[in-house]
Amino acid sequence: MADAGVDIAQLTEDQQLALQQFTAVTDQELKDAIPLLQRCQWNVQIAIARFFDGEPAEDPVAAAPQDTRRQETLLNGFSSSRSSTSSRRPMDPAPRVVPQPESQVTTQAPLLLTVLLAPFNLIYSILSKCFRFMGYFLPFLPRVWGRLTASNINTPVSRGTTSGRRPLNPRDTASRFKREFEEEYGEHSLPFFENGYAQAFDLAKKELKFLLVVLVSPEHDEMASFIRETLLSQEVVDFIRNPENNIVLWAGNVQDSEAYQVSGALNCTKFPFAGLIVHTPQVSSTAMGVALRIAGPTPPTQFVSKIRQAMQTHMEPLNRVRAQRAEQQSTRSIRQQQDSAYERSLAQDRERARKKKEEAERKAREEKEALEREEAKERYAQNLEQWQKWRASGIAAEPGAEEKDIVRISLRMPSGDRVLRKFAASAPIEELYAFVECYEILQAGESEKVSKPKGFEHQYKFQLVSPMPREAYELKAGGTLKERIGRSGNLIVEKTDVESDGEEEEEEE
């Protein structure tokens, strides 16, 4: 940010968060927001309060190393030169009033003074309780005492908050005023702003609207006629409710603390009172000024005419500011759309890169697994062939014709060939399984002596089954051929690893 003198990237995370909150509330440019936050030590609440109180974002006179008298001379010269070149009378600034309820104002007396006044406080408490007790039986005493002690002050503004009304927060105070107004004057169509003066002030400043402040004092005789004949007239109501006029209406009773402070801030000296507050960009980018004061009873036509004339005087600078803000908002919206589109495109590129990487990893993993399976098959085939040669060398030869204690077996191999073979009756059934497993080696007549493969656990992937009646001669049951099969047998070799064979056929296809 060359304009602001500070690069946003150089700000800390807390400072960037404070800047974001400040611009979200005030809708101010970064070049004006950063210097104001720096002067407020990056305190968002103080910066917002100063912004709405009318402090300019940049004050070259205050920033210059000059004394107070020099600053006053420069300011007076600047004001006089402007007033000489403009026929418009300088506007009074409109402060932002934030009242504090009296119930929240507490003062702590010194400990020594509290101890000294403790007897007097006790006596006062006892007398006040006695007086209230007497007033319960004699109701006229409080009224007489109130008349004797009441102060007859003609100036309404000097009453302040001594009316005895319960202090409330700004929203509740506005609701009470609206309720009392309707009870006194009946139903109406005036769009009263149902919140505090400070909130109405902020709304008018943020949205570049006119803030119409109406202050009423029930003690004035002309107040009721002004409200009924002027404020509630159809001409005034239609003018205020017209959305093209951009008017925010805030009203208050000077008997309330907030309205009393507003009357003092706006220099109200006569009732009924109406003031028009407007943003003054010609003074500074954050200033609000009092464009019009209407004091005393005024006919409705004259009331509307004065307000309309004051509004037209300030309409041109407001329209320029509205156009600037609209352009800034449009630029900001376009930038946000571009950033959003860039983020979406970047996310899509990242997603494609991620999928591409995952696909490459999957293919590499599948190729690695296939290679490992192929190597495992080759090792198994080599170990199986070595085992078959080793086991074939240990199979006993077929008994001769002179042998009587023998078992004749007819085997139907998986290939469909039928093999007749005689075995010794005392031979274990594993001998028959080994003969079937090593049949091809025995047929080839290979007599090579090999050792048993290390770490290889052989498993027979077939079983011998008698067809009728069907009976499976499992190897784990053990026993000799004579015990299990008898003198002769007709057996079928059935494979048990059907799934692995199917997988091999699929791979070959």
C-alpha cells in the first residue's frame, strides 16, 4: 500500500484483523483507515468512535511539527480562504453522542471520608425510612414536600435528567418514547428510528442519508400543537417516508438523558426543535455537520420547504460520494469475483494434480504388486519342481510279482489319464499322494539327486476320492494304504485349489 505508507503484508495478524473489522463497519478506504488505526494504537473500538465522531483520517496540520498557536493560525486561514471562495456558510460539526445510563455511573468516596460520614448516613437512612413510613399513612406529605423543593426553571435544557425518569439503554429509551408518543397523539405513520442517537448517526453516515433529529419537551405549551399540526401532518409524513429523500428520523424527549445530551450537543435553545444532520465530504471524509436548525413552531409547508432546501444544498457532494462508493464497491466486487474465480481455478488445478498423482501412485503400486506376485509364482514353481525331484527320489519302487502283501490302486489323473500302480500294503497314504504329485517326474525318469528346498512348506493341492460310494481319503487322517483303502481301490484325483487355477486362466486370457 504505497498510499497508506504501510504494506498490509508487513502488518501483524492482530493488526490485519483490526483493519478488517474497522473497514467492515465504516466502509472506509485502506489509505485512510490505516493511519487512523495507527493513531488509535490499533484499537478498533476507539478508531470506530473517532471515525463516527468526525475525526479526519489524515490531519496534515496536526502531523506537522508546529506549536498550538501556529496550528490555530493555519486552521483559521484555511477556513477563511474557503469561506471567501464559497458563498455557503460553514456548518457546525455534529458530534456523536453516546450516553451512559445514570445507573451505571458510580463514584467511590475515599475510605477516610466514608468513615467520617458513616454516622450521618445512618441518621439520614433512619429519617428517610421514618418519612416514607409517615408518607404511607399521610399521602399528601410527599406532594407538599415536592412542591416546596421543586425548582421553577424556565429553560427546559437546564432540567437535564432531573425529571426522575428511569434511565434506560438507548434502544429501550427509543421504545418508551414511541410508546408515550402513541399514547399521547394516537396512531401515526412516522418512521421513528427505534434505537439510540449514536446508532442513527452511524447509519446516516454509513449509508449517506440525512438524519432528522426532533427534540420534544412536554413542558412547553406549543409542543402539542407543533406535533399535531406540523409533525403529524400528511405533507410532513409523506416527505419523511419518501425513500427518495433518504431521511432517518430520530426523536427524543429531553427529559431522558440521551435526548438531553443531544440537545446540548446541537445547541438547542428553544422548543420545539428539529435539526438536519448530513455527511460533509467537503470538510473531511468522516465529518458530519448540522445542515439546518428549526426552532419554534413552524407550519408544515415551511417546515418541509426548509428541509428540502437544505437537502438540495448538500445533494451534489453526497451524490459524488455515493458514486465513488458505488465505483469502489463495484471494483471490490469485481476483485472479489476475480479472486474467487482464481481460487476455484487453483482448486481445480490442485484437484487434477492430486488425482493425477494418486493415479500414478496406484499404477505404480499395482505394477509393483503384479511384479511381486510374478516373482512369488516363479519362486514357488522353482521350489515345487525341486521338491518334486527330491520327493520322487524317495518314493519306493513298484513291488514285483513275487510280493503278496500289496495294494492295487487305479488312479484317474486330472488330465484324464488312468494309471494303475501297485504299492506295498504297509506304505503310508502320504506315499500315494507323493506318487500323484511326482508322477510327471517319475514318468520322465529323471534320477537327479537334489536336496529339499529350504524354507519351502509343500502342500498337496488335491485330494483322493473314491467315486462310489464317495469317500475322500484325506492326508491328515494318516494310516497305511491297506488300512485306509484295502486291497484295491479306484480313486479320482480332485484339485482343491480351484480359485488359484481360475485366476491363472484369467491372467493368461
